[in-house]
Amino acid sequence: MNSLLLSGGRVIDPANHFDSIADVLILNGKISAIGKKLSAPAGVETFAAKGKIVSPGLIDLHVHFREPGQTAKENIASGTAAAARGGFTSVVCMPNTSPAIDSAGTVALIHERAQREGVVNVFVTGAITKGIAGEEMAPIGGLKKAGVVAITDDGHCVQNNELMRRACEYAKMFDLPIFDHCQDYSLVSEGVMHEGFWNLALGLRGWPAAGEEMIVARNILLAELTGAKIHCQHLSAAGSVALIREAKKRGVTISGEACPHHFTLTDAAVAGSEKFWAEDGKEILSIQSSKSKVQNSVPEWPAYDTNFKMNPPLRSARDREAVLEGLADGTIEILCSDHAPHCDYEKEVEFDYAPFGITGLETELALSLMQLVHPKRLSLADLIAKFTVNPARLLNLPKGTLSVGADADVTVFDPEQEWVYQREDSASKSRNNPFFGWKLKGQVAATIVAGKVVFTEQPALATV
């Protein structure tokens, strides 16, 4: 069934500057009409969306589905199921698989698996360098022909500036954005958490913010030199935001993204004494200082919890606030999860030895609403733009819009609905997430891909 009438919802389509109570009619997997009191043709089901937001299907341009080669952690079937639960109709897979996505054959494999097993649209990035080793350029032209939407060595960062320059020139030639995981290895060294008060208190090796900022500065220079579109992934440091803000004022083709964990948490979480921020953005109490006052909004957690170990690491309160400001003023145009699943046994080791990364597809919409919309840092339309038209524009995708004739990828959600994120409810194979037990605000009602409901939690369908 790929025809549907969404009735009575608040339709927000930033691509068309549309925000009004309206019906959306989907016929044969395409948007057919948007307007007041539309009638569904005979046999077409109706989804009651009154009191909910109807938006273009959300896009996450930074996920790790671990296929091929690491499917004990995640695969395309489980990863796309998690995406659907989170309200995402399109995802972009990173190439740090085993083998890496550095050849047309591997791209074809993922496309075939996604077509057969995925429940949402799966787009693929190719590697910048062979084997993501940072030594020899991958066949960028061949990857483009195979259908990649961007190139990146995500999970690694090209340290050779001359090689990165040539990659930028090829990326521009083939009209591909180049994503970069900004990490200067010589500065970061063996760091496992943010360099500051808490790493010293805990006796863990520090990861300075300058390790990210140095590569962001390099990328700005290379974007100016080559004209390539360079996109800086998972920004976490105040200096990075300031650098991109200044560069964009000069017209540099540089952009950035932010993940909810970096603007919700700080490095204090690793110590088990994270601060909880109310919806007005004010710090109200320490988790461990007065648990009863939290009223189960946030559960207590232990120190050295490896679910708070990620790359880049959780940073200081100042960095967190800078990322929020960058999102609010438009410096950071895109939101994503950096969904990075790992097996339980991999995370259940000493903090130094645990892998970096957390899952995030199922919680990122709610966390973004809680940190950005409910405190009135961003309007709902601006938030939706960062999940829809902005990533679609960066990647040159015909997605992120409810224009008549467009693919009927739609997300329906209630921004006020409260719910508790439980381990048993996750669709992901992995459970390395620090937000289990949190009371979240903002829940997906339905995820629709090409007119087909691929996820819903409410019996809202009725056949006319």
C-alpha cells in the first residue's frame, strides 16, 4: 500500500516555506496534493494526524550500519529499522566497514542489500583513500559512477594535507561533497576523553579541543584553495564553531553538523556527575546531588561508563553552549546522529580499551527538540530544515520536501509527547546508548517511505 491521506496535521515544509494545518494526499508513492479538507480516493487509508507535525521525511547523513564485515554490531536490516523508529526516511552510510567502501563493487553490494532488506532509503558514501588508510587516494570517479553521494574517511582523518588537497580537487571535479572527521592525530595522541578538569580528576588521557579545531582550520583553507564543498563532521568544540562561522561570512564552501550527545551532555558525564539541563537551558542540578528532584527524567549513572565514550569526546559546558549557539544562529546547518553501534562485550571493558561511539537514531529527534525547540533556541521549522532540506541540498538529493510530485517520504511526530527510552524497545542490534531510562519529549507517530508506513506506534489508519 503506497497511497495514504494524512489528515488534520500541522504540515511544516521548510523547503517550500509552508507551515499550516492541512491534509497531505499520497498516491502511488508520490505527494499528490496538500490542502484543506482533501478527500481520499476509494480504498485509500487515512492517517489521523491532528495535533501532530507532518514534515518531509527526516534525513540522517551520518550513520554506521557496519555492513559488510561487522554485522554482529548492526546490519542494514536492523539499522534501517532503528532509523524508522527514530522518524528517519533516509540515511547515509559511512564507509569504515570491513572491507572499506573504496570500490564500486562494495557500493553495489550495499545498494543491493539495502534494496532487499532496508525499510528506509539508504545512501552510500565512498572512502577518500584506499582502505581508509590515508595513504593513497581511492578511485573517486569510479565511486561517483557507482552511486556514492559523498566521500569521507570517517572514523579516520586524512593527515597528509597534500593528499587531502588532491582529494578536494577530485571531489569538486565530480561534484561530490567531501566529509571530514576532524582529528589531528599528533595533538589527540592516545586521548580517550576531553582534556580539562574531568580527565585530570579521573586519571584518563586527555583529548584537547585543538585536535579538532586544527583540522577544521585546515579544511577551511583547502575549501578556499580548491572550491570544494567540505563538510566537517560531528563538531564538538567552541573553536570549531567560531572558525566555521567566520569562514562562512567570507563565502567559503564549508559546512558542519552537530550530534545531540554533544549538545546535551558534557565531559562531566564520564565522572558520573553530569549536570542536567532544564528545557529553558538552565543548569538545575547535579544528577547525583539530588536524584529525587529529577523525578526520573534522567537516571543515575556510574563513573567511567563507556557509553559516554565517543569520538569526538563529550566536551566542556562552554563547548556545549557554543555548539548550541552555532545551531541557533545557522553556523551549523545540519543535525545527525553519528549512529555507531558496538556489541555489549566490546563496551564492557576498562574505559581506555572500549571503542568510541554510541547509537543515536532512535533518540536524536527527541533530544534535539528538548535542547533546541522547547527552550526556544530554534523554531520548529528551523529544526526540521536541519533534518531535511539542508542535508538534501548538501548531498544533491531529491529529498527533504513535500512538493507535489516528490517522493512521499514523510515523518509524523508529536513534539510534546513524553516517553521513556527503554533498552527492550530499541530496534538496533546494539545497546551502547547513554540515554536508556531517560524521559524524553517528542515522539514519532509514523515514518512513511514512498507512501508506505514503515513504522507507527498508533492504530491511526482507517480505510475509506
